[in-house]
Amino acid sequence: MEKANPEQVGDCPDRPPYELLLICPSGLSPSQVSVVFDEAYDRIPHPAIDLENSVSEDFCGYKFKSNVGKVSCSIRRKCQHTSSPLGNGAVVETSDKKILVLQRSYNVGEFPGHYVFPGGHPEPEAVGIVSHQYEKDSNNAELISNRISQEMFDSIIREVVEEIGVPATTLVMLLLTVSRDDVTCNPDFIGISRRDLNVRPTAFFFIKCNLQSKEIQQFYSRAQDGYESTQLYTVSMNDLEIMAPKMPGCHQGGFALYKLMVEAAKDT
């Protein structure tokens, strides 16, 4: 695992539209990932009240949409004043060695028409966490952190199932739990990418699906969240290289993390 230093990247005009904040080319399992849930990592309110009241509007792009690039540059330098909700994305490999890529609908508000990996964001509420009060009111901070960490892995499985339509049982690695007879899926965590535009971080995972490309296309037609995309592509690495520039910055970073994982596998 390598912790990247964003400060080393600089502000060169030809730099990629993302930063790799964390690189895990060998992949990490849930037992190897720990999340620190602490107020110390909350955003810092801006000292200017008027700006504090409007910063979320700027951050989300509700204002100055025609100049969003200029706005994002300013916000990136002061991103400690904005929330950084962690998104997630999955590089899903089929049994015939293709990678799943979605084309976003033109009716969505963010990056319409762009290519993306399946994903969304974790839901702390899914494990009963809505604020730091649980940490203050009890001595189970470690338990809470473990639940949040597990939600990172559980949520990416939910997103793939909802956006692609495949059953969770087709996603591997598959492990039988010790205490129950059901099956759980453990994706590999490969790192965190942050796009420059509105400094949005995304955790990326590598998941194998035991279905072939043609079978997955049939499931996609019935996907729960299929309205968010217009088409599912099953592509080779070469095709992915061509499509990557048409991805949001954080997903371009996800592709970079995937390539590092592939190279690390060759070395071993």
C-alpha cells in the first residue's frame, strides 16, 4: 500500500484531472482496512459567514455553471471548507476478461453522457450512523469504525447489483461465512482517487463476476437503477484506454489504480 502525496503533483496544465490519494495495487480485504470516524476529519467552517452559507452551492455547481472550472480551481485550494463525501467505484471483470463500463444518461445532473465504472457512495445510515454522537455516548468507537469500514465494501456490492442488475452471488471472491450459511462477497480495495473538479474523492474496488459478457447484458436490461445510464459496455483493456479520457477525473484515476493492480500482478 502506498500513500500518495498530492502536493508532489503540482498545478501543471497538462497534469491528469485526478490525484491518487491512496494506492493499494495488491488489493486489500475488509479485514485489512480500518476507517477512523472522528470529528478531527470534519470539514472546517469558513470564517466568512456569507461565504460559508453559499459554499455548498458553489461546491455542488448550482451557481456559475458556465465557469465551473474556474470555481473548482479556487475551491480545490480551500477544500478543507467543503465536505468531501467519499464515493465508490468498481472495476468489474467478467469471466471472459472484459471490464464493465456504463455510459451515463444525459438526464442526470452530474457528468451526463460520460463513461463511468459502476458505483455510487457508501451509506453510513445503513449501519445506523448519522453523526458523531454515537462515538461520544459510548465506548464502542472501534466497533463503529469497523461497521463503517465494512459498509465501504458492502455498499459497492449494492451499487453494482443495482446499476448492472447481476445477482450479488455472481460477484467473487465468494466466501462462506463461519456463523451463517449464506454467502458474502469480498471485493478488493485498490485505492482512492480524487478528481480535481470539485475535489470529489472515490474509493475504488476490483471485483470479479462469474458471468460472461452476453449474460450480463441480459441482467442489465432489468437493472434497478438502469435509468441512470443509457448503455452497458463490456470492453478490453485497449478499449478502456480509449474510453478513459471521456470519464470523470475520479474514474480516470480509478482506471489508473486498476492498471497499477494489473502491473503488480504481472510482477508477482
